Amino acid sequence: MSAIAAPTPAHPQDTLSGFEEWEHFVEERYPTPLEGQIGPPPMQRTMQRRDGYRDYRAEARPGVKEFYRLNHIHQTMDLVKAKQQDFGRLNRKEMSVWEAIELLDTIVDDSDPDNENSQIWHALQSGEAAREAGLPDWFVLTTFIHDLGKVLCCFGEPQWAVVGDTFPLGCPFSDKIVFPEFFAENPDLKVPSFQRPFGIYEPGCGLDKVAMSWGHDEYLYYVIRHYLPLEAQYIIRYHSFYPLHREHEYLWMLNEQDRKNLKWIKAFNPFDLYSKGDAKPDAERCLPYYRELVDRYLPGRLKW
């Protein structure tokens, strides 16, 4: 099998609209937990109650279904290995965290007077929600930067290779992954070794030995893995692995380190999905705090 070439997005606004559709779908698909503790004690934040799971097949917009169709067809072991080798070299650009935010903001359509979907606002909303909850500085910074891997779209990657629920390759696809029927056309189904009960892996092998579908999670992990604590690396790398941390699939893969850090991924998730409706933070007041965090953990220009 050979990797499938990724088409370039037709227009920046197409990418932005696609991201928004996907994020809205995820909010509906994975409602926030009931009121109560979020994160390891004593760090808590009470979230609003939301309705239970919806019939996502019936309610998903056509664009979302098409996104997942392409994602599930094209995300193969060959493609993932090719992307890891290509983008893992981190030779696209050298830029600071702030330059990366500015680059990602270029996908916002300035011609739309009603469009205020700046990446800095979602970053601040997420970060401030975590800060308000009393979470440690490294967690707040992780929440602030978690979407920066989406600069992949500025390097010509299509939406299905940037966002989306992530899942393992090299083993059977779980029916708990959204729209599992779209995997019917995935070439990996024809690889016998991938279709064994545990595929090419062994129980307890550890997530670090597992090839995950390609997207902004894995890419940003490559960028920050030598700078941030292990707990932050887990959040960045696996925050879209909803089949694991929301559906409790693939638990057989986890080793002791994975189980220890899973709580941080679960703690992060609500600050990502459910802070978007919060009031806009006072940027003038907040930004000095984030500039200090970035200078402390991710100083200067990073390789992307």
C-alpha cells in the first residue's frame, strides 16, 4: 500500500468552516460530564449539566459526515508513517508560540464582518477556565497552546489530516469510533496482521508504541515534547483520542504510565470543549501571564 496524497484546502475559509463544524459536532457528541469534580483532587471545577448522547448520525451536518468519511478512508498505517517521517523532521518553519498563533489566525476570513473566531480567543478562554479552576501553571499553558498543531492546515494539509477523533492504526477499528461504517473502504482492513484481536500489538504495550491517526495532536507533540512535562505531553498527544478517554475502548493497550496520566487527559477535555461559550477574557489583563508562561516553558523560536 502507498500513502494517499493529501489535497490542499481550496480556500482558508473552507478550512475554518470545517474546523468549526467538527468542533460543534464533538461538543454535541461528547456532552460534558455531570456536575462534579473534574481533574485530580483537590483541583475542581463545576461544569454545567448537558443532555446525554445524541443520535449523531441523524444530526451531523453533511460536511461533518464527509469529513469523517475521508478521514476513515485515508488514515492508514502507510499514511501515518509517511506523515510521521515527513513532519517529524520539524523542518517546515522556525517560529515562536506567538508567531504560530498569528499564522493560525490567517485562516480567519477578514472579509466576514461577523467572524470573530480568532485562535487567540479560544486559547485564552480555555486557558483562563483552567487557571480559574486552580490548575498548575503547566496545565494552564498546555490548555492555552493545545490547538497550535492546527498550523498543519497552513502547510497544505487537508482537514481530515488535521482534526478529528484520533484512533489507533495496526489493529481492528472499534465500533465506538464515530461513523465506524466509513472504515469499510480503509485499505488497512485488507492487512491480515492488523485484523488479529490485538493487531500488531500486545496487551499492555503502552500508547507510545501505538501508531495513532495523524493530526494536530501528534504534530504538536513532536514540537513540544522536549519542553513540557510528561503529563502535558499526554494531554497534547491524546486529547482527541475520544474512543479511549470517553468510550473506554483500547484500554488493553495501556501500561502503568498511561493509566497514571489518563486522568490528566480527562481533566483537560472539558476546558477545551466547554469554554467556548464563556465571555471573552480581558486580553490586556491576561496576556502578560501567558507571555511569562511561554517564556518559562517554550522560549524563543521553536522548530515546526
